[in-house]
Amino acid sequence: MMGDDYLTNPLEFLISTLFSLYILAVMLRFLLGTVRADFYNPISQFLVRITNPLLIPLRKVIPSIGKFDSAALLLMIVLQLAAVTLILLLRGEGISTAILLIVTLATLVSLLIDVFMFAIIVEVIISWMNPGSYNPVSSLLHSLTSPLLRPIRHLIPPIAGIDLAPLFAIIGLQVLRMLVLPLLA
């Protein structure tokens, strides 16, 4: 006999995955815009094309604040709220608006930390495998991680040619996760 979870689990997976991928695209566009990454990079262009359908109308109503794309930030929050709400409705669970907002913020903060950790790890791997070469991915990764790694490199310069800044950045991001996410839980 099939239980109620037979269709609920695959639907929950699809909703979670599709929303998460689009939220990731919006977050990357937000971050790359904030660090003024190369707009003409093929990956940047991909992110622009897939996020424009929702961002362009939103930008008509919500202006940017300095170099921060307020519309993208609001879009991430709204999409995450929608994803959590749909999943809870599928499960037949209710939740207060305050808790829903906290879960949304915790999920977005966790994703932000994951983006930076993944970007640092991939940048390090690329630098080991193909040092000094140019490709669109390494260019964007460098733009994304530089604001985080640059201050660490000033404090801890390379030792015998080995850059320890990525290691300390990952440790710092993990500590940040341990300090911030429990506050939101």
C-alpha cells in the first residue's frame, strides 16, 4: 500500500530543487553585481538572461540602493518564502509568519555561506590544476572571492609560496555559520 508520501516526496523534491536553483542564480547575480564582476563574461550573461524575466519588472518598482540590487534581494526572499510555503502546504503543516520569515532568512544565509565556500574551494582547485590560465569561471570566482580573501591575505601573507588565505576564509565562514544559524533557529 502506498502512503501519502508517494507523491508528496517527489513534489517536495522538485519544488525545493527548482526554487533553490533559481534562487542560487539570483544570488549569484546579486553577488557578482555587488563586486562589479565582468558583466560580459558568458556566465554573467547566462545569469542575466535567466533572472531578467523576474528582475526587470521588479526593478521598475524597487530601485537599487547604491551598488546593492534591492530587487534581487527581495526576489530571493520572496522565492524562498514561496518555496517554504509550498513545501509546508504539501506536507499539510501550518507555520506562523514570523517563523516562516526566520526559516527563509536562515536558508538564504546558509546558501550565501555555501556559495562563498564552494567558490573558494573551486578557485583553489583551478589554481592547482591550471595556474595562471584564463577561463570565464576562474575570472568570476576571483571577482567573487577577492573581497573576502584580500583582507586575510593582508593579515597572513603567503608562506613559502603557499597562500593560506582560502583555508582561513573557509574556517571563518564555518565559524560564521555556527554563530549565525543557531540564532535564526
